[in-house]
Amino acid sequence: MENLRDFFDARTDEMVAELKRLVEIESPTRDKTAVDALGDVLAEETRALGAMVRLDEQAQRGDHVIARWAGAPARKQVLILCHMDTVWPPGTLAERPPRTEQGRLYGPGSYDMKGGIVITLTALRGLRTLGLWPERPITILFTSDEELGSRTSRALIEDEARRSDLVLVMEPAMSSGAVKTSRKGTGLFVVTTTGVASHAGAAHDEGVNAIEELAHQILALQRMTDYERGTTVSVGRVQGGGRSNVVPDRARAWVDLRVATRGEGQRMLACISNLKPHLPGAAVHVQGKLSRPPMPRDELMVQTFERATAIAAEIGLTLIEGTSGGASDGNFSAALGIPTLDGLGCVGDGGHALHEHVVISSLPERAALLSALLIQW
């Protein structure tokens, strides 16, 4: 155990080279062919480590890759969650190829979350090389649609989590290096307003302007934000109307909801679902739901983090914790009451941003941490 950090430090250059290789395989969520190309690489790498690999085939999204290593029959598995997809459209790599600069590796998808994939593969290779492979079963689930809310992978994630004693989520750490012991739950809603179309000049008084109605709804939605409760409501996209000389009869807004607790999620679901029209003759229709439950810092999370902190200390690492307004697939496993550690991936910054990067020194540190957790848990 005490030599784990030295072992992985010596493999830093290999990790950087592998991360560049994975970044150069563009894998935007909506491009099934591209995501499947990355999935093929990961299936090959895990088979080389002795895994039984199965593809959970998808018609429109990339196939999910499930890699399993059998262990002692009486032991439940450790589940490692990684996602292959990125937010970056095809062609981004040509504009921003991976580069290293001042101890950082820059590149689209490097931080979120191909760095976590490299850490996972490197940790498992290290355990094989050192003869420290754990007795318990291990499963890695590489999913293809996390950036779109895990619509095709949620059931698979929850099924695998129920079979697990521990879920390790290889999402990136916070920029401070903190793992994430709480995350907000998320919801996505579409608010559609309808009115009455008419000529903007000849029959203005006969129309009911759906955009005007939507404006009232947008203001009402934005006022639902309550920072003390940890609740935010954000209208991020608006669409409506056609010609400027027509009173529009239809408009639409896309709404992002973030909540800290399950109870608050239900309260907000009721508030948004029960929006009422402001203008006579207008109507409001709401579609949407809570897509990810909150991951609260409850007693189980505290116990899980404290145990991980003790294991990290054995290899000379100080583990710190933080909270994130974003959600991950760890929200699903935590909601089922399964011990979950999130943010075990690389340290860096700029997820979904042009300055996305990985702090290179964090790669071997996190590989050592993951290895220690797998050995000791």
C-alpha cells in the first residue's frame, strides 16, 4: 500500500499519452458512431485485463459497455461508473487538439471525463501488475449518454448499483481536488404557451400574444429561485413567433431546475407543473420531470467519506469534500441507499468550457487512491 503512489507516479507519462489518445477519439453524445468507436477501444482494453465484456446495445445513442471481473461469490461487487460521451460537437478536436502546458493537459473531454477513464484503467493495470487484485467482484459501466441526462442508461445504472456494496464515480474532482459528497438534483421542463394568432396591424386587438404570456411565465419561473433553500430555476432557451407582422399564437421555454433535497424537488415540481396563464385567452402547458434525484450529504454519505478518508491517509493522501450544483450518475446510486463516492476522477477545471484541462500530477494520485479503495474496502 505504501508504495502505490511511487508505482503510479512512475507511470505518469503513460497516463498522459493514453489520455491524449482518448481525447483524440471524439465522442459527442449525439454521434452514435463516434461514441461506439470509443466504446470499442474500452472494450478491448478491459478484455486485455481479463474482463468479461458485454455491450448494452442502443438504437440511437452509443452502446453502453459493461466490463466484469468475477470475485468471491459471497461478496457484492464494487461498481465503477464512467461515461464516454462529451458535450463537444464533431470537429472541436481540429480547433483544439490536446496539448500540455505548465503541468496541465488541455483538450475537449479531458476533464469531463476521459481523465477518469484513464485513471480507472491505469489503476486496474496496476493492481494486476502488483498482484493486489481484490477478491470481490468489480464491474465498470461505461455509459454513452450522461451528458443528456442518462436517459438510456439510468435503468442499467440502478440495476448494477443494487448489486453493489460501493459505487465509485469517476467524474472529475472539484478544482480544489475535493470529492463530491453532495450534489443537487436536476429537472428539465418545457413550458409552452398558446394564444390567438391575428394580423399585427389590421386585427391586433383580436390576438392573444403567446410570447407576451411566456414573458410573464419566465418572470414567475425566475422568481422561484431561492438560494437559501439551494433551489435555482433558470430559463435557458426561448422560442416563439414567426413573422413580425403576426401576433404569435405559440411560444416555448426550456427550464433548468436544481434542488438540494428530495422534498424540495417535489415542492418545485408542483409549483412548475401548476403554472397558470396571465392573459385572458392564453393557455400554459408544462412538460417535464425531475431527471436526477438529489445526492444529499446524509449519514451514509458521511460514513462513506470518512472510511475513504482513512484509506487515503494510509497512502499519504488527504481527502477533502465539497458540494456541486451539477448532477451525475452517482445521484442515482446514492438515492438507492448504496454507499457512493463521487468526484474520484482527475483534478482540473473547465468542464464544458474552452479552458477544459486536467492537472497532470493528479492522474497518478487518483490512480493510487482508486487502487487503495478497491484493495481496502
